[in-house]
Amino acid sequence: MAKHLLHPRSSFFLVVLLAALISYQVQVSTAQNAPSQVRVGVILDLTSPVGHRRRTGIRMAVEDYYAAHPSSATRVELHFRDSAGDVLRAASAAVDLIKNAQVQAIIGPPTSAEAEFVSRIGDRAHVPVLSYSATSPELSAAQTPFFVRTTANDSFQTAPVAAVLGAFNWRAAAVLYEDSPYGAGILPALADALQGVSTKIMDRASVPSEADDARIDAVLYRLMAMPTRVFVVHMLYPLAARVFRRAKKAGMMSEEYVWVATDGVGGFMDRLSPEDVDAMQGVVSLQPYVELTDDVKNFSARLRERSRLENPSDADVVDSTLMRLWSYDTAWAIASAVEAAGVPSPAFQTPQQGTALTDLDRLGVSATGATLLKAVLATTFDGIAGKFKLVDGQLQLQAYEVMNIIGKGARTVGFWTPESGISQDLNPDSSKALKLKQILWPGEPRSIPKGWTVSPNGRMLRVAVPVKRGFKQFVDVSENLTTGETKITGYCIDVFDEVMKNLPYPVSYQYVPQNVSSNSYTKLVDMVRDQEVDIVVGDVTIRASRMADADFTMPFTESGWSMVVAVQGTSSMWFFVSPMSRGLWLASFAFFCFTGFVVWVIEHRINPEFRGTPWQQFGLIFYFSFSTLVFSQKERLESNLSRFLLIIWVFVVLILTSSYTASLASMLTVQQLLPTVTTDVRELQKRHHDIGYQEGSFIKDSLVSMGFDERRLRTYKTEDEIADALSRGPANGGIAAVFDEIPYLKVFLSKYCEGYKMVGPIYKTDGLGFVFPRDSPLTGDVSRGIVTLAEGEKMTKIEKAWFGDTATCQSASSLSPSASSSLSFRKFGGLFLLTGVASSFMLLVYLATFAYRERHELLAAEATADSGSVPLWRLRAWLQHFDTKDLRSPTFKRYNEESVRSVGESVKRTPRWTGESPRSSGASPFSVRFSSEMNAASSPEDSPLSELDNSSQQGVQEATTSQTMEMATASQHRPADGACEMG
């Protein structure tokens, strides 16, 4: 049995050999399945306790990611470098990481200035650079595609800053910013955002980060001298804390002041000392909103505990909550992107260059950089700081938190979101007003600060008023010789006092008379520009050239300027023709004649009343048409065509006579005043008349620009001087016209109601306004006060108190010869068109009917007159036939029957001659008389066409006589019928 047992030493060696074999197999298997290492560089300021804590937090983020994803095929290997807060050292660290450590991505550095250099190095080497703290808008993926901002862009917070100012209707603000890429980068976006809420940046003051107290005080005192009391502060918390301490010492943290700070203050409240917080009481600040979830609290607790173990000396350091959360999410994002991209071992392509002078020239280009960058930009997850999502290489924020620094910390007073704007809650109800909660402002005022001060140095405002020699209704400066007291009154003064009295805040001011009216009111505006006075109140016209140096309020008078001339009455013997213009008179006469002619043509062949000698018929044409004016025509019309035409013509005559009567009555009622000179501006220039204007007015420059000779322009001071010059006229050493603004002209006409009037065109101006310095906050409030005053009755009372009731006088003096304007042909064109078309149509219808019915007779007349080859003979034949009676018309048939009946009755009552019979005598006396009458009616002398052909007219006469004799004879053979009728 002992032979089968191994020696103890042999057994030991066998066990060792088996263990070695198993260990080797395990190591081989582990080496084959080990995750690939991806090197990631981290640049921090490791000279500060905050940098130490950032290093710990980033390590924890990588560890937490792989603890949550144990089966990951990749592992991030962190390589830390120290920038010591220096730009060059940060750039050197980036070169070292890429060249020596061959990292495939870089996290950091902490500041925007460092990140600008590092991002360009990473862009050249195709190494993504992820910064969780570089917020300057000057850094963008558009310039450096491999730069990724995993924090908020400073330009994002300009919208909530503008929303806060807009919520309180502050229209002016001054910007105080740090003189660094971080501070200056926000200015363009901030200016655009404030412009969107009608807020103007009054001044921009930069403060270097290393500025001493004297430099800060100089900036603050410059801002204190401005009227605005709203200040926007954009700087990192170390400099901001110093600025607010100096501002408190300068008295700028008291009532009336408003301070709004960006997230450079609000995002670092944890790092401010109690003294700093005390100096910021009442400041409104912003910070990106982060929900304090359990994950955030858990991470913060673990970070403090681990930092205490790794860096015991930094246990009491206070860190920014936002920055440590964003740094954590950044490290998580790079680990997630590395896993998603499946990045292999680092591979850098050596640059093909001749001579490498620096390390930058020897940097290779990462072969995996583009793939890793694409994976980073596509990474999305729910981080501890909120939703991690990159758009255009920048982290997108969901909301900003509005805080009010009160007591020992800050209180949330509202939120801002792109969808809802300013609101008290993060998800406001539609029923709630979009406003902030109660804010405790600096100095703890009871009301919201108005945001500006009337007088920055606390003195009374100096209000300049012009000393005028004329038109003192606007401004009157008088001095009491006994007491020496200066009294300033006038329309402009009353309006200004009333507006200032109604402002929601008190304003102290005093009037300062300025004797500059002999030159130009532009000097008054220059005094405001040069800060010699604060406001100008008076009859100052709003001009574009003056608005370049000062601001004007809304006008409080009418706008425009025109001219006034002397007038005289008129008493012409031909006054009765004035109601209608010459064109209307001529048109009326022409249509009177044309209508009479058409009626004569239609009635001539069928109506005995339209026949006779040529002069009788010519006179009938005028008499008939003109008699319609008084509806006294007695002629009976037989044709329906002429009757229809007469209906239309009577309607036209009715309109004409009614209009003429009304216009004449108006002219007789209102006295007509005619200018003594031409009212055309061009004619005044051609005739070289002297022209007047008011002293100190801009009218002179306007007249010269219009082409008036400057040597012909004469200045006047008072209304009496203007009236005297106008009454004398240009022939007697006076002026032809005076040009001035409409308010002055109305005052002049109210005093001199008769003998003068306003004529000519009205040239546009903006009226009279009050003058304020550029960008003065008072301008808007005073303008609104003017509009409010104009809408009430107070303005009307002020006008009547100084100018009286000028409406009646203005209406009388403004009448021109065209006030009761003559009736023109254009106004009655439709009536004349109606009667003209009707007359022409009736005439055409009659001629067409005549030609058709008389076609056989016309052909026979043409054959008798001539062969028809000559048009003149043919026309004469037609006219001769037209001149004959139409015996087939009902008119002549009725007339013949009545004549025959009368002859029968005469024969029955007349005794017969003994031994004679009517037949033996050839015709009865009546028949002969009747025949003679008929012949006389158709005798060649009665016809205007008798000169053409007597033989033709004689044939017509014989035919008519024969027909009449036969009718009379037939009547004599029926005595019984006549006896029966008589019986």
C-alpha cells in the first residue's frame, strides 16, 4: 500500500503545476475578452479646490456609467492635465494630450478664453472638445466644428432678461459687463432681445476682471449720472461680487435702482460669501432651471464624501451646483458616445509636411474623430441636470429660473420658458396672468421702481422757453418792473404744466427764458443737445433736422404751413353767370339748340304748328327749347318720338335750373372775397413779389428751397406788422403774402377776421412739440400725457382761453372764390350724355322711318330733279320732299275732316243764288277759301326750300287743291245727312 502513495514533495509540485496551467488559461481568456481602452483627456484648473472637485465628479460619472453598463465593450481612460487657469497652459495641455497621450476626445477647459484656444487645436487634430463651462457665444460649432458645448450658451438667457425688463415696461437700461470673451460675447444678442421689447441700451460699461476699486467706482459714477436706473450685469461671480459691494457703498443699491444679473451671479449663489449676498439685496438674477431630484441629491452627497477622502483640505469648498452637474453629464455623454461609436484604439495620421517647427505642426489627425463627434452629437439621455440633448452642437435648456436675492440667499419668483415666456409657475395655467411673484427691490420700496430718474443729480430741471415779440398767445414772458418777478404764461406753458401735473410721479422743474427768437429756434434744440438746459417748452416745430440732436414729444397743435393774403369783396354786373362755369353755359346752349332742332325735324311734316316761313321756323326751334326752362311751351307735339325726347329734356332742364338756383342763392348769401394777388406759389415767384415770414421760423429756409429769392423775403414779429404789410400790398411797399405755420395763421385770422384769408396748398410738417434730450425716459410719458389731454375737454378749454372761438372767423376768411364753386360741365356730364344719346337716337329712328316710308316718292323726286348722278341734286330732292306735308298723318286727316264738316254746315245755312248752282260756278266760296288757305299754307314763299324748285312746289299745291275741291263737292251732295245732324 505504501508503494502506491506519492511522495509529499511530488504532490506539492503537481498541485503547483496544475494551478499555473489554470492561471495561464484564465489570463489568456481575460486578455481576449477585455474591453478596449479609449483615452479621453480632461483639462482642469487643478490649482483650485473647485478643480479638484471637478476631477472627482468626472471620475465618478465614468464609474457610474460602467457600473450601470457592465457589459460595455469599451472603457474610457481619463487623462487629466492642469491649465492653472491660464490660456497658454490650457493650449499646451491640449497639445500634450493629443500628441503624447493620443486622446480621442477632450473635456474642458473651464473658461471660455481657454476653450477658444483648445477648440481650435482640437478642430485641427479632429479631436472633439466638450466644454461644460465655456458659455461665450463667440464659441460656436460653425467656426470650430469639433467644439461641443454641453452647457448653456449665454445668448440663450438674453430672452429671459428682456422679458423681465418688458414685464415692468422699462424702456431704457445700461449694461455692465466683464471685459472678457465671456462678458463681451453676449452684447449683440442682448441688444436684439431688448429691442424686441422696445428697451434701448443707454450705455455699455466694461469692467476688467482685474480692475481695482477705483476703476469700478469710476464706472459706477458714470452710470449714476445717467437718467436710467435699470442696470443689466453680465460678469462672473468674483467680479460681480466686487461690483455690487462698491455699488452699495456708492448708494446705488437704494430705492429707484434696478439690478438684473445673468446666470454668472445666479448660477453661483453657492459660492458667494454672506457679505457678497448682503451687498446684492434686491438683485434679480437668472439661472438655468435644474430640478432637485433624488439623483441630484444622492450624487451631491457622494461627491462631498469622496472629495473629503481624496482632498481633505478642500472639504469646506463651495461649488456651483450647475457646473458639477453639467460636468457629470458631459463625462457620461462621452462614455456613452464611445460605446455607441465602437471607437477602436487611437490612430493618428502623421501630417505630410516638410519641416515641423512647433508641436502644433507635428500634431496628427485622428482617424476616429469624425465618427466619435457624430456619436456625441447624437447622444441623448436623461441626465441628472435634465434632458441631455444637443442641437447644433449646443445643449438645449428647457427653462430659466428667475430669482430675487433676499436675506441670506435667493428666492424663486418665476420662470421663463420659450413657450410661455415669463410666468410664476413652470407650467402656468392659461387662467393665470403671466407675471412674476412679488419682488423685493433694492431699498425695499413700496412700489415698483419706474426705472429712471428725472434729474440724476437731484436738481430741478431747467426748462427753456423762448422770448417772443409777437404771437404771445403761445409763449409770453413778461417782467414785473416793481417786483422784478418774471411771469411766463401762454398756451404752450399751460399744456406742459397740465401734462406734467398728470404724470404718475412728481417732477420738479423751473422755466428759464431764452432770448433766441431773433435767430432760430434751432439754437434752443442745440442747448438741449449741449446739456445747457434739460427741456425746451414753446412753439418749437418738429423738424427732421432737429430730431438728430434731440427727441420730440407728440405734437400738441395742428401740423402744416400755408400762406395768407389780403382779399376784397366783388360786385360785378355779370354776377348772375357765376353759378355755372363757362363750359357748362356753352354746353347748355348747344344742347338747347340741338334738342329744338331734333323736335322740329320730327314734327315738321306732320304738325302745322311747326310750319311757316323760314324765319318763323328758325325762331320756333329756339323758342320751343328755351321755353322749357319755365315750362311755357304751347306747341302741341304729334309724334311719340318728340314726346319721349321732351320728357327727358324737361328732366334735364329741371336739374339744371334747380342747381343754378341753389348755387346762385348760396353766392348771394355768402359774401365773396377775392384775393388781391395771385394765390399760385409759382406765379408769386415769377412776379418777384415781396413775401413775409415770422421771425425765427424755419419757413425762410423752406421758401428759399422752393425757389423764392432770399432778397424778397421779409421778416415780421407781430400780427399787426403782418396785417399792415398785407394791406399795403406789394405795390405800396408791402408784401403779397405771408407764409407761416397753420397755428400762427389761425391766431392772425382770429384777430383780423375780415380782409384776409388762408389760401394755397398746405405744406406738411409735424406740428409743435416739446424738446427733450436723446433717449430721455420722460419723452414717452409726456407724449402719452399729450394724447390723453387731447382726448379730453381740458385741451379745448386751454385753446379757447388763449385763442378764443376761431371757428366762425376761420370759416368766413377761408372762403375763396371757389367756396361756392361754380357748377362745372363735369358735374352734369351724365345728364348731357343722357339727353344727347336720346336726341340722336330719336333723330336716327325718324330719319330711318322717313326714308323707308317715302322711298317711292323719294325715287320719283330724284327722277324729276335729275338723273341722280350728282349727290347734291339728290340731296336737294330729298329735302324738297321732306319739306312737304305728310297728308297721310293723322294730324292732317283729322284737320281735313273737320274742315269738310264746317263747309257742309256753311252750305246748309247759306241761301242759294237764283238760277245758279254751285256746280255751274265750279266751287263754293268756302271751298275756294279753304283751297286758298291750303294753298297759302303750302305756298312757295312759306317754305325755306322754295328757291330750290318752284315747279315741284306748284305741283304739290295743285294736287292739294284738287283733293280739297273733291272733298267739298262730296260734302255738298249730302244735305240730308247734314240736316239730320242739325236736327
